[in-house]
Amino acid sequence: MALILPILLCLVLLPLALRVTDQLSSGGWLPPDTGAARVDHLLKQEFGRQTISNYLLFSDPTGRLKATDPEFRREVERVVKPLREDSAFTAVYTWGTTSNRDLNTALVSDDGTMSLAVVSLQSGIRDATNDFAAFTARVHSDLLDIRIGGWPATTSALQQMTSSDLARAERISVPITLVLLVIVYGGILAATLPVALAASAIVIALAILATISNVMESSIFAVNAVTMLGLAVGIDYALILISRFREEVRDHDPETALANAVATAGRAILVAGAAVTIGLAGLIAFRVPAAISTGLAGASVVAASVLLALTSLPAALLLLYRRIGERPGYLRWTAQASRSRLAAGVSRVQRALQRHAMLAALACTAALILLTLPVFDMKGASPSMAILPRTTEARQLYDQVAAHFPNASLTPITMIVQPREGRMTSSTNLDHLREFTSEIAAMPGVTSVDSLWSFIPEGVGAFTLSGSLTLDRSLQETARPYITPRAAVIQISMASDASTTSQAAFVRQMRDDGMQMSGNAFTVLVGGESATSVDLVATVRDRAPAAVAVVVIATWIVLFLQFQSILLPLKAIVLNLLSISASFGALVWIFQEGHLANLLAFEPTGTTIIIVPIIMFCFMFGLSMDYEVIMLSRIREAWKETGDNEAAVQTGLRQAAGIVTSAAAVMLVVFVAFGTSQLLIIKALGIGLGLAVLIDATIIRLILLPATMQLMGNWNWWRPALTRSAASPSSAISPEEKGSA
């Protein structure tokens, strides 16, 4: 049953897992209870509109027609006419048909060859993305070229690329992983079991992610993140148990060997899984929907991996142990040769550490600190449309608008002003609104400001407009996307060359000084993509200390319960933080500053996508504990048998080096495979995690960990008298404990 039930469960959940990308979005990173979130809420509730739109870019492929030519304009209007008549769209703006003077100017390119149509949506990003294929089918022309962009187009492209990137990563990582496992085990069947376990856990987790997406907005990037994590931990946990079983079965019958393996390696798997789950809890602590859903899905894949490793895998080992033990001669020779070379390398490291432990510890610490330095220049930002490759249609439209439409923006800054006195539609407040928008329009970097006044003909005063808005119901409905009795909307486009930093500065300035600029007539809320980026970065900075503290304290407790030591968990946490900080520094150096951009085939943006270090920390803090638990469990076993710290370190390092190296090699292959992604976020995450694994498995586990354990001596095992029966502070384990291994 332990083998049949997981297979049946995976078959039942597979259809749901395969459809998971259909229910995810590129959003979900808007922190609740922030200015951007309040703007988003008010736009829906008060104005009946969304912050997102579809954008259509029209051009004549022959170059004969200009955007202002009658033939060009007639064809544009023919294309958008069905959209104007569809209640799913709140408005359709094209050049020459809107009374908004600033908007009209923004809808034609600087050379006059292209025009832009803005199709405002009634639905949210997920529904708009699901309807995007139907939308594109309605938009076609035999005369003009039409490109479609905006966030629905971006999300649709992300969904397609997520699937293709996932397939590519699996095509790269799975065969290489199988080869590595065959080399490690010297047998094909033993090599396939870890991959089968990981695949089963991933199916379960993706089905859970699809379910979660029904109750909260979930990020499309969670699919690749969870698949990366599932392959890493699933294969890792299987490696731990199978290796221990094959070691035990040399001296015991299969049943006894399996019992011993589960009692030792199984406990290590349980502790390692708890450590990874605690790390993922850090994502939940940020209280951002996409982070919460990624954390829950990640915890699901870890829990499924642990459960399968402790139930289905032992059953498979007991059933197939004879075939697992059968190895062709050349595979057996390859496995033995690789183990011999590894053992020789470990012996050389041990001898060097015995002579130069202090020097090794200082040198490694200095190297990690040096790698960390670029972190202090990190400039966080939320994902933008620029994360798409230039080959995609949505990215091409984004680039063309930035290059040729100096007064337009696909991601305008959206402000909502609310009157401090009276109705928004009163003549006094309308007058204040006109003066306020004029003052904003004069600010550096601002190219256009859209408000109700942008649609009003010259010569119409505030008193006349107030009366019309009060008496004319049709005008009220027409004006509702921009004004109601309780609030008004202002949309601001920044110059296309305005940097992320300058847009963020503008958002902060309007939040700080907006009320004063309005003559204290309005309270001012600022939203849109730039404001979301500001709020997300601020949320991460505000909540990161608490999230890190929770993860660190919970990890210390778990490790203390496993190793019965006060100092070992503290040292493990410090080493983890050093390793992760160094990988963060490398991430900034490569992706923000653009080093290795040509080699890795990406465009540096000058910023670090803030969700990448968040996910990296929460994933790697737990994953690196896998190695810690494996090595310290072996060292502690040797310590309990001998009571000799130095001998225990040498024995544990020698016994665990093979499994740590194998697990790290598998993780490295998986993460680097995802580093080939076309999407910048997944590429940065894959390369970042790969670097973290490389640093952790080499500098930390094979050098710095044993060096510091040798320097600390018996203090490694110290714990207060209240937690042990022995009285001596230099001994962590009583004589009775030493006899029970």
C-alpha cells in the first residue's frame, strides 16, 4: 500500500498539476495595507475600473501611411469598434477620438508612423489573462500591423515561457542527474528511485498550488521555484536514505538494515525537512499573497518529499533491495573509483585542517565577507515588463513605446485624491483639482497628467462643470472612471528615460508633499507599478528582520533537539548566514551590475528584483541545513561512540563527504539548469541558488565547518546542566548516552 497509494494519488492530481499555470498571474506582489494597495482597492470599489489595460500598437508595414492619415485612422477605428461596444472594457482611447488633450498627444509616436490604442479593462489581471487569447483573436487587420502589450499580454507570455523553461530545465537536469546518481550508486535502479520520488512530490505540490490560487493571487514564478525545490530536496532525501541503507545492508539482513537506516538517516531527513519548512515560513511572514502561496507550495513539496522518503521509499528498498544491489561491473568500478578519489581528497583536506584550522577558518570567513560586499549596493525593485525577452511581442511593444512615445507610459503612476471638505464635485474642489494637476504637470520628468480636466474643453469653468456633474446623469457615468463625489483619479506618465530610482523618488515626494501641494485640499494616495515597487521594497525591509528572527530561532530549536548542543546550532546559523550573504553579493555583482551578462545571456536592469533574494534566503537557509544535518549527525554518532571530538570530526567528515558532495552536485545541476531560463527572475534565482549551493558545499561544509569544530573542541557539545544529566560543562553527553548510539 505504501507504494500503490502515492502512485494513485499522483495520477488523480496530475490533471490539476498540469493546469496550474492557467490559474496563476504575474502579480500577487502588492503588499496589503499600503498606499498602492489602497489605490488598487479604491479604483475597483469607487471608480469601477482596474489599474491594467491592453495596449494596441498600430503601424503600416509598407511605411506608406502615417498614423494621422485618414486611411490609417479609419482602419484603427474599424479594429477597435467591437471593443467600444463591449461592456467588458470600460473605455477605448485612440488618437483623434478622445477629448483628452494630453492623452491624445501621447497616442501618436514622435515620428508619426505609429499610434497607440488604450483598452481599459473591467476585469482583474487573472481574468484578463485568461481572456487574452480571445481578445487577440478579435483584433486583426489586413492593412496594418498590430502588436498587443500590457500586463495581460505580459502574463500570458510568462505562462508560456514558464512552461517552456520548465521543460528545458527538466530536459537538462534529469538526464545529468541520472548519470550522477548512476555514478554514485553504481546501479541504474537505485538512481531512478530519487528522481521518481522527486517527481511525485512535485506533482502533489503543484496540485496544491493550483488549489491555493483559487483563494489568493499566486505568482506564475512559483511553478519554477517549487519545481526547483522539489527536485533538490526530493533527490536529496532519497540520497540520504538509500546511501545509509546500502551501508547498513553490508552487515545486516535487509529488514534490520532498513530499520537502522530509517532510525538514523530517517531522523536526519525529518530534521532537514523541518529546517527547510521553517525557512519557507519566512516567505509567509512577508504577508504578500504571491510570497505566501509560494511558501505554502514549497512547504507542500518538502512535506511530500519527507513523507515519501519515510514511507514509499523504504517499501521500495525492501521490495527491490536485491536488484538495487545488482550492479554491472563497469558501473561498480566507476562508483568505487569515484568514492576512492573523493576519500583521497577528503583525507587531504583533513590533514590540512589539522595543521591549519585557524588559518582556514579566517581565510574562508574573509573570502565570504569579501563576496558579501556588493550587497550594500543592492537596489531592490518589483518585476516590470522588462523581465520578458526582447523576442516576445509584449516586450517589443514595451520597448517601442519607451523609444518612440515620449509622452506615453504602459505603467502610469495612479493617484487618488479625496477632499478634506465637501464633495469632490463641488466647484471649489474641482478648482483645486485643476490647480493641483497643473502643478504636477510642471514637475521634472512628468510628461503628461490625465484627470477629469484633461477631457473638458477650454473655457469651461469649475462652477459650470460642477453643475453639469450634479445634474447630468449621463455625464456622471461618463466621468465616473475619473471622478465621483468622494474622490478623483489622476494618472501621471513619466519620461521614458526616467529611471526606476527617479520614479520611486517621485512617488515618495507625492506621498510626503502631495497634500501641501494641493493647498491642503486633498488627501493623496499614490499607486501604480512604481508605487507597488516602493511599497514592496519597504515591506521587505520592514519585515525582513522579524522573518529572519523567526527562521533563526525556530531553526536553532530544531537543531538543538537533534544535536543536544547549545553552540552547534548557533555556529550552524552563523555559517548559513555567511553563505547566503556571499551568494547575495554574487547575485548583485552578476545581475544588478551586469557582470557576466554576455556569458549568461541577459540584460542587466541596474536593479535587483526584490523577490529573488527573498526566495533565495527562505529556500537556501533550509536547504543548507540539509548538509549541516547530514554532517553533524554523522559527527555526533562518532562522538557518542568515542567521546573524542577530533576523531569524531574526521570520521563524520569522511562518512558524510560522499553524500554531501553527491547531494550538492545534484542540487547544482538542478539550479543551473533553471539558470538557462529566458526569464530574468528564474535565471537569477537558478544561478543565485546554484552559487549558494557551491559556496555552501565547498567553503562552508568541507572546510569552515570542520575547521571551526576542531577549534571549538568539546565545547561543540556543551549544554546547560538543566538539559543534561552530566555535571561537567565540557561534556554534552552522559556515559549512559555514550553507550546508546
